[in-house]
Amino acid sequence: MKICYPGGREATGKVIEVSAPHRIVFTYGYADGQLIPPGGSRVTIELEPIGSATRLHLMHEVADERARNDHIQGWRYQLSLFANIAADLAHAGAAATVDAWFEAWADPDATSRERTLSRVALPMLEFRDRYSNTDGIADLVAHITAAQHFMPGFRMERIGNVRHCQGTVLADYVARSVDGTQRAAGTNVFHFSADGRLAEVIGFMSMAGASKP
């Protein structure tokens, strides 16, 4: 196998063991022979199931301390790329989940609202913002009922694309009154569980016309 890095440097190696989907072992070196010659080091990657998640173990066996130190940050970078790829696949429906969250806040039927939230969130979902501090879907359903009483007709809608990084999603939104006038805007931070449901939501809202501190 060959990997071409920016600047034209080429890494090369040979797969010497595969036990799919749990373990792969391969050699690693550079075609130009600098720092690590071709076949001069060995990488072992093992995947360990941890509940609904996966723990990755990586060992890079090198000949000297300099080679080890020069590759620590590189592996951190590569593992972050891998983690984002896996998280993007696991949370491919994040935008739809966020939209369902906002729809639940506008749903006047408490039973329907609870059904929607139970579909997209964990039973003990935590929600925090400047006006809320709830633990669990039951508390949140009651809180939304109160919010609808004091802010009748308010509807929140997502604007723009969600921004996702390894299970945390940022989503901007606006809140409008019945006549369509924008009354507030904000950003919600959504923390997803490994199974794709909401575990925690933190809201940041600014009311229209509010002065900044």
C-alpha cells in the first residue's frame, strides 16, 4: 500500500495480518528512506466493542525515540479524521433529528410532543438554557407546555446547515410569532448518544431587540 502526503512525500507499507473487523497489522515506512525506511516500523490497530461504542487501540512500533515523537501528533490527526468519518456515518440523520426537536416545541399536543421526543432523545435527556433546566422527557414536555402558554404561537425553525463534529452538533435557528415576525434567534448545542439519539441540549437564545451586556 502507498500513501502520498502533501508535498509529494510517499509512505509505503505491506499488510501482514488481517482479522476483520477487529485487527489489522501492517508495516510502515517512507519511500525515500528518511526517518523510517520501507518496512522499518510496524502498526497494529485493534477495535474493541464497548457497549454501543468502539475503542480503538493503536500501537506503532518504531526503532528510536525520534521516530516515535515525530509520529505522535500525526496519529492524533489521523485518528481525528477517522473519528469524524465514523461519526458522520453514525449521525447522518442529525439534521432531521434537530428539525424534529424544533417541531416538538411547536406541537400543541403533549402526547404527540412526548412521542416525538421519545423517538429522537434518550429518556433522561438534559436540557439547559437561560430559562430552562430539565432532566428527562417528562419534565421537558411539561416545560414546553408552559412555554407555549407564555409565548403562544412561537415556532422555532432551523436556518442553514447543522455543523457536526464527533457527536456534537451546532444548529442556528430563528423563532417567529404567529404573524411571521422574528422574535428571537439563537444556537443550540446538541450532544448525541452513540445510538444517534439526543443526550443533552444546551440553548443560547437572544430575544429580538434585547440589549447586549
